Amino acid sequence: MERRVLPSSISGAKSLAHGEQVEGPRAVLLLGNEMEDFFENAAVALHLVANDGTILRANRAELDLLGYSAEEYVGRNIREFHADAAAIDDILNCLSRHEQLQHYRARLRAKDGSIRWVEITSNVRSAGGRFLNTRCVTLDVTNKVEAEELLREQEQRLALTYHSAGVGIVEADAEGRLLRVNGHLCRLLGCTQEDLVGRSIFDRTFPSDVEADRTKYRQQVAGEIKSYTIEKRFVRKDGSLFWAVVTSSSVYDGIGRFHYAVRVQHDITERKEIEATLAQRAEEQAALHQLTEMLQHAHTREDVYEAALDAIQRGLRCQRASILLLEGGVMKFAARRGLSDAYRSAVEGHSPWSAADHDPQPICMRDVEHAELPSNLRDAIRTEGIGAVCFIPIIEGGRLLGKFMAYFDELHECSAEEIEVARTIARQLGFGIERVRAQNATQRLAAIVESSHDAIVSKDLNGIVSTWNRGAERLFGYTAAEMVGKPITTIIPKDRQHEEPLILGRIRNGELVDHFETVRRRKDGTLIDISLTISPVRDASGRIVGASKIARDITDKRIAEAKIEDSERKLKDLLAAIPAAIYTTDRDGKITYFNEAAMQLAGRTPVIGTDEWCVTWKLYWPDGTPLPHDQCPMAISLREGRPVRGYEAVAERPDGTRVPFIPYPTPMRDAAGNITGAINMLVDVSERRQAETQQRILLDELNHRVKNNMMMLKSLLSVAARTSKSSEARTVLDEASKRVAAMAAAQRVLYDTPDAINFGAGPFLGAVCETARQMFPPAVQLICEADPIQLPNDIAMPLALTINELLINAIKYGLPGNGHGTVRVSIRQNGRAISLVVEDEGPGFELSSVRSSSSGLRLVEGLVRQIGGNFEVSRHPSRSTVTFCQMPQEIGLATESSDA
């Protein structure tokens, strides 16, 4: 490193080593050596930097600070060792302006990769105003920075802890002004720190709680108490309230005087709500207990209503209440409190539920003014001064009896607990209403029994008659005086005497004897057919003490049944005489009847009540795939409740022979329209199948010859087109060849399909498009798509020619100039409508403007009319659409198996 000579101004310095006075050149030399030693061995880092940032010199302390050798450090640019480019640029800019730096903090990068924080003090050495170099003192302050950072982090953590504490914390001066508040208190009050600091600690206190807190705070400031705890309510910024327990503690200055108060506030709203809820639950339980007690002593409906209204108002803390019951499907007031006659007239008959509703639920309207109600009902409620209302259904035995209503003068949100109390009141009310109704019903029942046309008799377990109504007198001819106390065997014929012990035995076992048909003897000795229903009679403890018997004259029924049996016998004779296979099933598909022809077709004897859906052993589709019995036409007919026609199946007999047949299942219904079963006729079509097979052979031969003739005609046209010298003739012959090719492709599909009268849209479109593709430029992409639908054979040729003409038009006018492009062809079904669409990438055309000049489009229009369709063209995109409605001429069972 270059050693620089110090200026002569230091010639008068003293020797640091010996303290002697040295003058002249020797003094300069000595001082230079001392300064060299001072620079090199100074305890602080020193370095010199040129005006371009090159390090000219650095002492050992500087090198040790960063861990570099002199060769690695001196001569390099100081920027390389600074971690922050902006900082070193700022330092050099300041020094270039001859500004002094004092304790400029920066970060240096040590050799080991660590970062050292330093404070740089530097000034510029210049000569004649020319920048020579900087003189820099570098102090390592890494530990100091880390300590400052740790202290700052601790302060931030403390502040964060203060503001994030789960309790509200404030500091207040002697006047009660808020000096500081934490974040939790701000969140509790819904305010910002700016809203609160400087305000009084009593500003957000509920007015009635202020005085108690203010009194305690004055005592605290005066030093009478060091701290206190108080529960009070706060008003949030949005006006809502919350409860808090406030602990206020004093902080004193150095001489023991009150300095400020720290007030910690815990939110106890939940605890207060629980306490209030417990008190409310206790009041609700008291109301329910009182209701239960009063209902036990209620003898009239009015008693029940009064007890219920008391419970509603007490348990739900509502101001008014009413009870409405269903009468003839209309809600009518049964009892009310605090409601005007005008209100009753306006709302009577309104109900949110109908009698048919299953499990109706309570409805609570917290704000009636904004509820969705009819205008007349809302006006009546507004006039009555009702703020909120609850509709509570009264249910007994799963049946809607009515409702009670609780009215609140102010807005009210019913809690889940209140709704459950309301449900309990409704259950008790329903029970009370039904109990009183049952008492009245018992009285009415006695009158009904006495006036019933049927004979209603009761007896004890020994068969002694206890009661005998007027219906029994009319039916058997004995008066009540003649039969009460006498054995019931009096009216039982001698040959039926054994029935009574059996009946009494079943009654003692608690069994019901239902619709037991027998014969009894009248007083005049004549016999009568009757149907008996006998039920056990129990006492209050549930012990069987007798029997109740209802007897009904069934003489007319017997006569009607005899007629029905005779009619059924005649029907079976008729079905047996029909030469076709016929059988019937019940509504579940179990075989109930079959004739001889059905046995012969099935080759077996069906099992009544066991065989299901069909009398056959095994079933197959016409194509030979198995047909499960529960998917056969008879099963479909019963499930869907409709006759099934136009299907065909194959039955396999147990001996392996197969019989093709056509079924004709038809549901049978009763007078109410309910399905009771079905009847099916199976028509053997073996002979027809043989005829169809022969016809198919002939048709295949015909199709084969037609196809060969078309291919020969196409070849002839192609040869004629190639050899013709007239360009116009070649064009005509070429177009004719393409049309014949399209017809040949269609004919090939008809020839290959197994169906004699229909063809599949997919194979058909593929064949026609593949034939056309062979005559297109190789760069054209042709995309063909078709729904899996069947079309009748008679539209195949017109449809093939139409597709061919539209493809030729698309290739001529719908491709870009480079001969590349895509043409899309599709056949889609939408309901009964079928659409043929040809779409290209060209500009499109207006049909009316080109119709006269295009023989191909005129041909398309003629072909479309032939199939009864409609032809349209559109632009953007260029699209030609043919819409027609041609369904298959016959839909066999095999093609519909997935739907069946």
C-alpha cells in the first residue's frame, strides 16, 4: 500500500515515546511513524476510500471486524461490502458534497456471510477543492442493534399483550378521563380508541348504574380505598347493552399520591343471561305446574281455556293471548284476553296451517309490521297495537285441533326454550280439550248406541246380556227387558251353540273378533245371516270384564255375493272357451287365473298365487337376450297402470322349444279406480315369424341386386364423365355420379340392417358421409354425429341425396381459399322433431337470392318436401337445417327393452 507523507504542519509535534522536543525532518519522520502505527493498530476500524469508492487503506481493526485479509479488502470497491446499496450510495453522495457523516448506521457483509451493524463517522480529505479520499471510522454496533431490537420487540409484545388481552383494560386520571384503552375494550364497546380516549369512564355506563360507580371512584381517588369491584352495564356504540364486572385499582406516584387508576373489565353478559334464563325457566315451570293442577279440576271447556290463558301469559311473558279451534276446517276464537271485537272479526278464519298439514310447526313473528301478511290482517294487527306474535299449533293424537296465540306489545324474539314451553302448554291444552270432549262424547255415545240401526249388545264373560239397544230389538225381535240378564245363547241356533264358548275364549285372551259371519234366530224363530264384530271390554285397571258386540244384517250381502259368484263362474267359462292364451294376476303380479290355451303356450301348469307376472317358464327379447319376468309387459302394465301394446317377446317352454308371441296386458280397476290386478292375452305369432323370415330373404336378395345395379350405374356415369369432351356434360355427369354414390351408400345401410322397415341414423349418416368424403379434397375435415335413433326406410333415399347436396354446397362455398376447413354434419332428435344440420366455415348465403341459380338447392327443397320437412339456412355460423318428423313405423320390444 502506498505510504502517504503527512503535511509539514506537524513538524512541531513532540515524541510520543520520549517526550523530547524534535525539530526539522527528523520530527516529521518520527511523527509519520507514530501516525502510521496509530492508524494500523487503532482499537477502532479505520479506512480510506477514494472518490470512486475504491478502498485505499484499512487498518487491522477494520479487517478483523469483517474477517478479510488486506489483499481481499484493499483495492476493492466499498460498495461490495455494504449489504444495502442505497445506504452506501447515500454515504458516497454526502461525502462527494464534502458533508461530514456522524454515526451513520449501515450494514456490512462479513467474509463468513454474516451481517455486521456499524456506525460510520467520515469526512473528506481534499486539496484545492479536489476530492482526494474519505477518512472513515467504523464502530461495530451489532450487539447494540440486537439489544435495541430485542427491547423494541419486548415493548411491542407488551403493547400487543395489553391490547390483545381477553379483558378490557383502561387507565383513567383522577377526573375519570380515559388516558389509555386496550383493543378488547374497544371491541366490547364497538368503538375506536379515538372515540374513547379523553372521554369519561362513565360516558358509556348505563345511566342507572353511573352513580354507584362514581361514588366508589371518588373514594378511590381520595385514597379512602385502594380498589373496588362493581357490576354494571355498558352501552355499546350501536345502542346494545352488555354486563361487565369492573375492578378498579389505584397506581400511586413516588410520594404515594394517586397517579391514575387501572380498570379491568370482564364481560359477564353470558353469566347474567344465564341467571335471567334460570329465573325465566323457574317462572315457566311454575306456570306449567299451575296449568297441570288446574286442568285436573277442569270440568268444562271454559275451565280449560282460562287455565291455559293464565299459563300462556305467565310462561311466555306476553301481554295478550287467545285460543282458536278448528271448526269445519275454519279457525274460530274459543277464548281471548286483551283483544277487541274488531280484531277478532278481522282475523278469525286465518291460519298458517290447514287440517291436512302433517306436523305443523310454531311460527314466531318478531316484527309483525315487516312480516309477510295479507294487508287486511296487517292493518288489524297494527290497529290493535301488536308488535310481535306467536302461532302455536294445538295437536292431539297427530290431529290439528287449533292454535293458541301469544301477543307482545313490543318486538320480541322467541327463544328455543320459550317455544318449547309454548309446545308444552299446547300439549296440555290439547289434552284438556280432548278430555272434556271425551266426557261429552261418552254421553253422546250412549245416545248413539241407543239410536244405532245395528244391534249393539254387551255381555259379561259368562255370556249374560248386560245391555241391549233398540237396533238389537229391531234385528232379533226381543226387547231389552226380555234379554238383559239372560244368556246370549237365547238367539243362537242349536247347531251354532258351539260358537259362543269359542268367542268368549278369544275375548278372554283380549282378541278382537272382526266380521265373523254366522246365523242367529229371531224371536219368531226365523233365521238371519249376520256379521258380528266383538271386542273386549276392560275396566279402569285394564282387566277384561266383558264383551261388546255389534251385529249387522247381511242378508242382502249374501244375495249379492251369490250373484257375483255366478257372474265370475260365467266369466271363467268364457275365458276358457277363448282359443288364445289368457291369464290374470292380482295387483302384486301373482297369477290368479289361467286358461287351457295359456298352459299349452307355456308348456307347463302355472302355480296360482306363486308364479309372478307371466305363466311362461322363461322369457327372451326377440333378439335372444334374456327378459326378466319383473320387466315383462305385464309388470310394466301393473307398475304404470296402463295397457301395454306393440311389444313382442319369446317364451321358452321347459322342453326347450321357443314360441314368439305378442302380449296385450291391461290393468283391471275397482269402482274407485284403484288397480286390483291385470288380464293378459298372449298371441302366438310363430306362423307370422316364419312368413317374415321368408320375406326377409327375398328382401335381402332384392337389396343386393339394387345395390349392384347402383354401383354399376355409378361406374358408368364416372366413365362417361371422364371421357366426355363437354365440360358442361362432365359437370352434370359428375354430380349425377355423386348422387348415385350417396343413394348406394344409403342402400348399403338398408341392406345391412336387420330391421326390414327402419334404419339407424348413426350408421346411415356415417355411410353417406364416408362416401362423400372420398370425393372431397384431402385437407377437408368432415365431422359426423348422430343420436341413436331409428328412422323409416322410405325416407332413406331423399335424406341421403339431401345430405350429399348440402355437403357439395359446403365444400364449394364454405371453405377458405387454401382448401382447408371443417364441415360438421349431425342428426339430432328433440322430442318428436328430428333435425339434419350441415355447418361450414364459410360466409353463408341467403336462400332466396341463390334459389334460382342453384339446381342443387332446388333439388334439396324438393327432397325436403317429399319427407314432409322444412328447410332453412342461416349465417354466422353458416348453417343449413332440415327439420322433419318421421318416427319408426314399428317399435318392437327388443328396441324398447331398456325403457321397459
